[in-house]
Amino acid sequence: MGQGEIRGIAPLRAYWSKALAQQPDLHFKVEEVFYGYGMVVIVYRNHRDIRAVETLEFDDNGQVFRASACHPPE
């Protein structure tokens, strides 16, 4: 999206629709999962065998309110 942040259902849907259309062979292999208070961190490899990490933070209702991804430098 150019700003590192997406707010709202419609912009999120548009972002993922475009991203998934460009990666029809997308898949992930989970390597590790770490749990913390109100969060989970997932270490995985993508369809290009690139290792990445995603952090999901949860609100009091158990809904994700923030997600962050880290990838190695290219």
C-alpha cells in the first residue's frame, strides 16, 4: 500500500486480492510458533523458500488488531 499500514476492511481486501492474484502458487511451511501475552509469532518459509516471521497481536475479544511481517533483506 506504500505506507506500511492498512486500515479498514475494504482496503485490506483490495490489498490481499491483488497480492494473491500475483502469487497463484503461494504456500507456506510453518517452522515454529511462539506465544506471548496477547500475541503469537509465526516463523515460516514461503513458496520461494524464503524464511519470514509474522507477529499477530490480539485484542480483548481475541481478534487480530495488528499484524507485522519481517523478511530478510534482498
